[in-house]
Amino acid sequence: MTREERAASRACHVTSERGCGEAVGPAAAARHRGPVSENLVPPLLAERAFTLREATALGAGPGVVRRWGLVVPTRSVRVATPPVTTAERAAVFALALPRDAAFSHVTAARLWSLPLPGHLESEGRDLDVMRPTARGLVRRAGCHGHRGLESRSVECVDGLAVTSMVDTWADLAALGPEAPGVDDLVVCGDAVLWRLATSAGRRPAWADPAVLHHAVAERAGARGARALGAAVALVRPGARSPMETRTRLMFHRAGFPEPELNATVVGSGGWLLEGDLVWRESRVIAEYQGAVHADIRRRSEDAQRRGLAEDEGWTVVEVFAPDVFRAARRVTLLLRTARALGLDRRSLRIE
């Protein structure tokens, strides 16, 4: 398939996917038409956002709609309750966007629930909207327009046209001063591989990083390409959470051997546990202890598994957020783990 054929196919996909969340058109409205009160929103429109075109099809002109006193989130759209979250705002704005547009960049990452650095987490950010290069940019208050949709894959997320997870990840690097750092891109890339693998019914460790490498190759020379190249070299399949990725990067940058991720550990009696980071030859496991491990029942189960592993000759090192982010705690943890692995401190970069 040529580049032009792929672009046409993607454009058709956007149109068809937009249809799954499309507003009620004039024909459908006519089937529901009844008397329209100037003081009461018709039931067909009362509980959702709608366009002025829909209201007109139901017999309510601009003057009538104005008297309903509804919120105007964007021109030509009305809703009873102001949208707050990114998903709510995107669903409302989608009613007024061109049919060949899709949400991209930070908006797409939030719709996909991909991990983002804190400075990109605001619900009030302008929505990122992308169109094919040959079409005009979306120019609408509350939106930031982008070009290049013809070279992206588009998927449907809760009825909304959204750039694919892989393209969304790669596009984040092109945000200029707001772009995530290399580590943030690695965290997001790990999450993409995890989601792609699990959605396909495969073990996360079997995810193929080639899909990310392909996206990076397509953006050679583009804005953010250097950061993408550095990040994709550090992405690994198998990480279940952002902090597992950051823990792995901490060990990597200190010069530790590459561990297995979320690997099964078996003892003489069978399955023992699944370790976050496993150095099998040295029989060392590093376990990140996040909030999910704080419950007393979960702590009890963790302690039981740790004891069984230690009975089988394994060393289990617990890692907490301060061990990753605070220098003194990080040095202490790295030295402890290096001793367990039998590594010479002089060969490492511990700081």
C-alpha cells in the first residue's frame, strides 16, 4: 500500500470512527420531534451536549436555545453541565470538530490513560487536535491545532477519534519546551508496550519494541527526534508501572546488569513469586513497594512470599519512592543491591 493509499484509508477510518459517537442528525431528530418549550430543554437534548444544528432540527431556533440558559463550551455546542475532565471536554468539542480530525499529543495520551509528567497533567489544557497536512488547522478557542494526521494511525477511544498509542507516544516528544524528558518518554513507552501486549492477550514481556523503533524512524530529523531516539533505546517490555520503570532506569544508569522484568521465580516447591526486577544468576530480586503494597493484608502476603524466596537462597531488596528520588537513600539502596549481586562498587556509577 502506498503512502497516499494509507492516508486515504486512515481518513476513512477517522470518518467511520467519528460516526460511532456522532450527534443526532436532522432525520433522527425529526423522528423525535414534538412540541418544543422555550423554557424546557427537550428530553432528546437534556442529558448530553448537542449542536445548534441538532436543536434547529428539533424546532428550536437560536433564540429558544439562548433562553434555555445552557453552558457554551465551544461555539455551536451547548450542554447543561460544564465539562471538566479531558475526556468530557474532548467528547463535547468533538461535536464541533471537522470529521477528518483526531485528538493527538497530550489529549490523546490522557484519553489512552498513558502516564505523563506532572506539568502535562492539567485537565484545563487546550485540547490537541490534528488534521491532515493538506487541510487547515483547527482554529477554535480551547484547542491547539496540529498537522500530519495522514501519517498517523487513528483509533476509536470511547467514541472519539484518537491517534494510536504508538503515534501519541512519539508525538509527545515534539511538544517543544513542554516535551517530556527522556525518562518520562521511557516511562510512557514502557506503558505503551504493556498495554499493546495485554490487549492482545500476550504476556507483557513478549511485547515487541519494534513498533516504537518504527515510529522513531519515521520521525528522523523531526522535532524531538533526538529525545525519542534516546528514549526508545531504554524502553523495555514487561514494566507494569511508571515507578517500576524509574527503578529500572536507576539501576541501569548506575551500571548494573540488565534484570528480567516481572519474571517468574520458582523454588523447590514450585512457584514462589513474580519479581519486579530479577537478576536470576545472582538470585537477587528488587521489588518496588508502591501504594498498592501498603494494605496490611498485602504486606502480609508480600512478607510470606519474601520469606519463601529467602528460604530458597534468594535475596529480596525492597525499593520505595524515596530510594529512587532522594540521593542519600538512592546511594544506600544501590550499595546494598550491589553487595547482594557481588558487584565491585568501583565498576559502578553510584551517586
